[in-house]
Amino acid sequence: MKRFIVCLAMVSALLSCPLAAFSQDPLNRQQVDSLLRANGLPPTATLADDTYGASLLMNVDRYDEDMMIYVSTLWLYDKEGGKVEKLFTTNIKGYTVINGSGSVEVSKDNICAMHSAKFVGEDKIIVEGVPDMRNIYTYLIDLKTGRTLLLPTTGGCLGTSSEEGFLICQSYAYYEGGGRYTVIVVVNNDGRVLKKISLAGLQ
């Protein structure tokens, strides 16, 4: 009976510790709140994305009325190591012009806007934001090296190809007589454009 009570107490202790370092399951809201408190993060931070071994936490810090843009911060939570690492805070003055012909390497400190963040593969993430009230800026960040690329697209990342894991993004272009059409842009995990597919004239 005594052994049963001891075992029951151990199980109860584990259940009361939702952020156990060995837990690889998706985080629920209670676990996120505990994680925020334990690491001194803003209670308004939310779970941006979650995988087997890591989570992304994002917080909208403030709204800049002069630039008419939100300032946000992103953290990476390593479930196995139990460590929370700040990745960056957006820089509203870190505006970089999108190069339609290829990706541009930038500093994480110059990511100018963020409204979403998600994992692509084991060690890379996609961050997207709208700094100019028009174009979606898509950044590809290597979590191991910190290398950050601004992709040559203006319409965001739709997802990844099921077999190759290529990024399927979109941009827009203009007809000569006015109006816009969509261009599908296929990008590999190194930020290199593999193919562009114009949807001009399709009905």
C-alpha cells in the first residue's frame, strides 16, 4: 500500500509539471502560460507554431503610430533542453527592398514586420509580415546558423511541396494594360528560386 501511495505521488508530480524537459508533445495553453511565467516572457505571448521538438512563441509588443506597424518578438523553445531563446524583435526601420530575381541575405535584426512564424523542416523557419500595407515579406531563417534570407516574393508562402519540401510561394505582376496576375514561385530550402509559373490569362 505504501509503495502504491509513493508511485501515485510520483505520477501526480509529473502531471503537475507540464513543461517537463522530456515532453515532446504539442503544448497546450496551460503549458504555454507556465512557460511564459517561468522565463519572464510577456503573458500576452502566443504559440506561433509547434513541432515534436520545438515551439515558436510570438508576442506583439506595441504599435508604432508613426510607421503604422506592429513591433513583435519571436522566441524559440527547445523542448528537449528546456531552453527558451529570443530570436529577434522586429525593426520597423529595417526595411529592405524585395529583389524579384533572387533572395537577399539580411540580418535578423532587420526583419521589419512579423504576423506569423512557422517551421519548415527541422532547422528552418518562415517568418512573414506586411511592412508597407501591401506586400507580404517572407523571411527564411536557418536556426543553426542564423542565416536569414528575404525571399523574392510578395504574396507569402502557401506551404511546401509534399515530396520535395520546396517552398511554394506567390507574387504578383502587372498586365501591360493594367491589372495584376499571380506568379507561383518555387523556392528550395536554401532560398534559391527553382521555377516561376505565371497564371496570366488563365480563367
